[in-house]
Amino acid sequence: MNRFENAYKSLLLAVLEAGHDFETRNGKTRAMINRSLKANLFDPPIITGKKIFYDKAVAEWVWMQQGRTDIEFLHHYGITWWDSYAVEGHVYRSYGYQLRQNPDQLKYVIDELKKPFSSRRARISLWQPRDLKLQAIPCCYTEFDFIKYPDGKLQMVMTFRSSDLFLGFPYDALVGFLLLKHVANQADLKVHSIIYSFINAHIYTAHIDAIRDYLDLPTYKSMLLVSDPTAVDGVDIEMSGQGPYIKADLIL
């Protein structure tokens, strides 16, 4: 049983059937406000009913964790969806810059979690108003809040100001989980769980037929094995089966 994916499908169906229609910057969407999903090591954030290129999600996380903005690194792993937002080979002031250079928020939060008490200040924000005019596209997931429990386990809330549930979220979900795993490792803590909190959880109406096709497909058992969350080859995903690739044009 894939409880995470079943919950993900339930959210997609809820948005499809009960969401509000909006005219937006880049097309018509159907959205619900203030929704959430949850995952952990036993119910990892892995989608099996349609083909997801998880090697690209891992590479994108490593790109971000290293504070990089260059698309040359991404191209090495077959990632091209950032190309239209690059200037002179860089996606300026994007995720990696906000995480590691503005200042190094990753180091800050790890240091905060190493303190002998539970801090309510262990948070990362990728939303910097002063940088918005310099960004080709602002960050879609914007905050990470970390909760250290007395038993040495770490929970993280990943907040999305905007999430394309069908195409973007399956990749972002793994990125967030690897961030949690990395921070837990560095702070000598164990992973508790991750909560994905959506301010605006949406689908594009152009993708409705593809979403219906996916919802009719079965799901499979999965396992996420992380030997090194900072290495492209340090993440293995095992599935008892996998659904087909479902074509839907990416909208950013």
C-alpha cells in the first residue's frame, strides 16, 4: 500500500472536483487553498503510478544544496526546464543562491538545531522581496520550518506559495525530503516526517485529461534509500512497479 501516493491522488481529485477556477499569469488553473500532505521514511514521497524522472529531482536538489545557479550542472543531468530563465548561463537569485548565499541559511539552521534546546527559530526562507525584480521566476516553495523533538527526531514543514500538483510537486517533494534528511544527518538527528503545506495547490486545466488518466492507474509499493543526500548517486528508489509516462506540457 502506498499511503503517500493515495493521499496525493485524493488531493488531486479534490482539486479537480471542488477547486476554484482562476485566470493566472500563465494559464487557467483550478486550485484549493491551505492543503497539506505528509510523508516519512516508511511512507516516502514517491509517485509510482506515472513515470517520474527522479534522477533529475536528485540532481536538482544537489544543485541547490551546493548553492549553484549555473545551468551547465543541470545540463549534465539532462535538466533543461530552467533554460528559458537563464541569463548568461545562470538562473540568478534562484533556489541555490537563496539557500546558501543570501546568507548561508543551511548552515544557520543546522547550527540552530545543534543547540541543546528546541528552537522555534530553525527556519529557512527563500522568499526575499528585495530580489524579486532580479529573479526571472520567484521560488515556488518558500519556507522550511524545522521542529526538533525531545527524542532526537526532526520534522520539517515545507511551505509552497504555489504548487503545480501534477507536474512540479512530485519532483519538489523529493527535493524537500532530501533537504530534511541532510539537515537531520548534519545535526545528528533522525528523520521524523515532512509536512508539505500548500498555500495554493493547483492544477492547470490544460492537464485535466492527463490527470484523469493518472487517477485511473494503480499505485505500487516504494522504498527510498538515502546513503548520501548530498550526492547524485547517493539516493536509490525501489518500486514494485511503475506506471507509464503521461505527457503533459510543462507550464512555468
